[in-house]
Amino acid sequence: MPDIVHPPDERKLLDELHSYCRHTIQLWVQWFTFFLTVNYLALGWFAGKISEQQILNRRPLDYVAALFVAQNALGIGTCCVAAFWFVKNGRALKLGYGKLGLKPPEFAHKLYATTVIVGALAMVLVAGCWLVFALRA
């Protein structure tokens, strides 16, 4: 027996998707802020140690740099998936509300996607800093 979605149920599903998208960008901003803060703190600590010539054994720096480069690569991938997801759901919301003859609520899916992509670019720069630290220290 096929699932039949009636318009009131479809409206509820669209409203839930809209709410879920807003909640997702809020969670992403929180994650991004924490993630980059940890990167910057660790970079700053190692930069201080390097400038004071206190790093006698490079191995810990190499391991930490490799770990952060890998984590940033995963974060970049996650950002790309999230940006695509925001665009896809923004279009689905616009189409869904339009199909019901309703004006869609404000949903800045393009802004959300752009924000996430800019965040990914910031992670590329941070990963590059880690690589420079590991190769030059």
C-alpha cells in the first residue's frame, strides 16, 4: 500500500524540514567555532614554542600536525556535504510550499551554504598552517 501524504501532513513535514535546517546551521556554527578555536590554540602554542626554540624533538609536532590536517580534511568534506544539503533542502522547501500555494518562510539556504563553504576555506588555510609548521619547524 503506497504512502499517501495529505496536504496538511505535507505542510507539517515542510515546516519540520525548515526548522531542522535552521537548527542544523546553528549546530554547525557552534561546531565550527569550537573546532577552529582548538586549532588556533594549538597553532598558537606550537608557534610560541617554535619562536622560543623550545621544540627539541619534532616528532610530537609532526604527529599533532598530521592529526589536525586529517581532522581539517574531514571537516572540509563535512562542510561540502552540508553546503550541498542546505541548497538541496532550500530548493525542496521553495518547491514544496509553492506546490501547496503557500509563500515559503524565509530560509537563507544560499547564505547558509556560502557560510559553510567559507568555513571550509578557513579550514584549508588552517590545515596549510599545520603543514608549514610540520615542514619548517
